[in-house]
Amino acid sequence: ANTVKAALIQAEWTGDKDSMIEKHVKYAHEAASQGAQVMCFQELFYGPYFCQVQDAEYYAYAESIPDGPTTKMMQDLAKELGMVLVVPIYEEEQTGVYYNTAAVIDADGTYLGKYRKTHIPQVKGFWEKFYFKPGNLGYPVFETAVGKVGVYICYDRHFPEGARLLGLNGAEIVFNPSATVAGLSQYLWKLEQPAHAVANGYFMAASNRVGTEAPWNIGKFYGNSYICNPRGEMLAVASEDDDELIVAECDLDLIEEVRRTWQFYRDRRPETYGDMVEQLP
């Protein structure tokens, strides 16, 4: 069978960038030892979720992609482990222009490209417009050693339009790294991404942080990272509280089986959806 072992990590903020990178590298080695062939790190993986406040000091976390040190390091790691890596990084395109981005690196260490978070929230505790411009690279799908990989980041997951475009662009597995807290979105967490997986007939792997980040304490990041199949069934689910690695076997042949049952792509009516892309009053 055409199976791929996919991995996610959920981790608590350590307090500094170097040890946070170290923690992820350790988990990547652990995932490889479990046979994982593709792995996604968490949103803004080497930093805190600093959007809890609006403070220019956090611009210092931004790096260029792919020329920055973290992308280079992850290319070496991907090559060493023979594993496709999806690496969310705070990107500086030029001074003062920043994006919430994920670099996609193939199993031989080749940088394949990046996805920039498209939908940017601006609500209490999630002051993201202060830090990120809306993504401008569309919804790319990357041809990797393990198949066609798409990325959607955090708040994007509330928008079915991009999830559909990832499917239309050929995605077989979509990774959705997030940072979200209890009380706000927890009831949506197990609804939305499995619904995207079902509507589009692909695998979806969604990760969330754990812990409470001082000094802001906007709430508890509730983990519960998971990988689900094109039927929306959970293949692996992490705990609510702990640093954790999850690995699940994804049988890509299931995509065809599901799409032959549910002919959503055949029966779409894009010619009737024009109003959706008009800014209605």
C-alpha cells in the first residue's frame, strides 16, 4: 500500500529560542526512529506565541527564508534524517515586512518553497496584524518525497475556501500548525479540520501548543494535536497538557477510495460561486 508515516509535535515554550530549537530537533530524531517520513513543527516553532501582546521587540524573532539560519539548519536535519520537514518560522521578507510562514523541506534537504499564513486575526490576545502581513503566495502544494503536501496555518483553519484550494491544487496531506487557547476555540478544534479533510478527501494533521506562556497568560494552550484521515477519523490524538510526539500511518490509497464514494470534486459548481469572491456590502 501507498502509506506514509506522518508526525506532529506539540511543545511548551522553554523560555529561549536555542532550547526550543533543540527540543524540536530531539523530537525529529525520535520521530525518525519511529519511522516517520514527514513531520511538522509547531506554529512559530522556536519562539513564544508573542502575539499575546503588541511589542516591536518580538520582530527580533524574524528570519529570512530560505537564507536564514533556521531554514539552513532544518535543511541539514531533513537530509540527515531522510525526512520531509514542514517548519513554521517568523519570516522577515525585508525590514519591517513580516509573515507567519512555513518552509517546506524535502527528505534530501532541498528547500521546496514556503506557505505564508493568509488569514490574519486581530482580537484580544491574538494581535497578529501587528506582526504579520497577510500571505501573498496563494495555496501552494509541494511535491515531496512522500507525496503532495499542503500547509494551512492556525487561524486559516476557520476558512474552508483555502482548504478547498489546497485540495484542488492536489494536496494529499495538509499540515495545520496552530496556537490556540482553551475557552476560545476548543469546541471548534475537533470539528473544523476533520470537516476540511472530509470535504476535500485528504489527510489533515493539526497541531497546537501546550502550557501557559508567562508573563501574558492569555490562557492555556490545550494541545490535542491530531492526525485524521479523509473520512475525518482520528488516527492519532495527543494529550491536552504534555509535550508530545504523535506518529500515524496514512494510507494515501484511501484518498482515491473516499473520492470515488464522495464525488465532491465532480459535483462542485464553481460557476455558481462567483458571489463568494465579491466583497458584498
